[in-house]
Amino acid sequence: MSRVESGRSRRVRLGYVLVLGGMVLMVAASGCGPKAVRGGPGTGNRKLDEPAMGIGLDRADLEYLAGTNVEAFKHSAIWKETIAVAPTPPLVCLWPMQNATTQHIDDQITALLSSVETYLVNSRQVGVVSRERQQELVRELDLRQSDIYDPATAGKLGRQLGAQYFVTGKVSCVDERFKDTHRVQYSLILQVIEVETGLIRFQNEATRSKALIR
């Protein structure tokens, strides 16, 4: 074998070794790196959503706060004496909830509204104005964000939407630290306001605590 052929063979073998080594490193890296998993009902990891991953509001917290408040509403006097006995389901609209915390939880508040909306729709005892239609009307009237939380504005829009009640609320929290524990207590106050009179016909508060213990 000539020196040229021998050198060429060595380079080919070296290339194979480098490629094989790279593949081994990739496999090893994939075994040690992050791994995506699917969890929840219908999967092999049904309990993946149960542990708290932090002290922020997660889906389980939002469902609890929304569900607890709506259940209290369904057992209230206004529900039993007025809504449940109405000849046709009263129309309600969901008004934006106020963020009274220092956290950026706009996405969580949107999810809260969706949960409350779902519970009310599935009750089949009230009609619910779509939030898309409400947003269209807000844009048509060129309202500012500060106007959204004005009771007079809410009443005016509620009448234009044909609603008898609007549902709103406020999310607040108390943040405490003691030694190695950081605890946050979240509260959702849900209000049902009569459009015609502006009276609060129902109010309830649900709370949820989260803690980080080091």
C-alpha cells in the first residue's frame, strides 16, 4: 500500500471515530439534559399537576378560587329567590377583575374570568354575554382602562348589553416572610352587581395560601 493510500485510510478511520464519538456524546447529553413530559388525566403522569411549583397562582389555585366563589353564589339568597325562579335565565356579563396585588398576574386573572364564566355557563340557570362582545363595545366607545372599573361605566355597558347583572371581583394578597418561610395568602372577592340599581346583590371571598419553605 502506498503512503498516499495509507494516509487516506487513516483519515477515513479518524473520521469514523470522530463521528461515532460525537454520536455517543449526543446520546449521553440527551440522557442528562431536560426532558419534556406530559401529565394530567389521560396520561401516565396523572399527578403531575398536583405539586406546587412555586408561590404564584397556578391552575389548581385558580380553579379553587373560582369554583368556591361560584358555588357560594349558587347557594345564595339572590340565586335561590331570584335567578333560579326567573321565567327565563337572567343575562349576566363578566366584568374585568381588579389586580390589587403587586404581582404581574394579568394572565392568571384572565384564567380566573374564564373559570368563572365556565361555571356560570354550565349552571344553565343564567345566560352569559360573551367577553368578546363586551370588549367590542368597550372599543366602540373608546373607553380607557381606568373607565373599566368605574361602576357607572359598568352599569351603562351592562344596560347596552341587555344584562341584568354583572359579575366582577378583586384579587389581593398578603405577603409574609418569617425565617426560612415565605408565605403568600391570596384572596378572590367575587361580586354580583345589579345593573339597574348598582346594588351589590352578592359578595363572597375565597382564599388560598402558598408557601415556600427552605
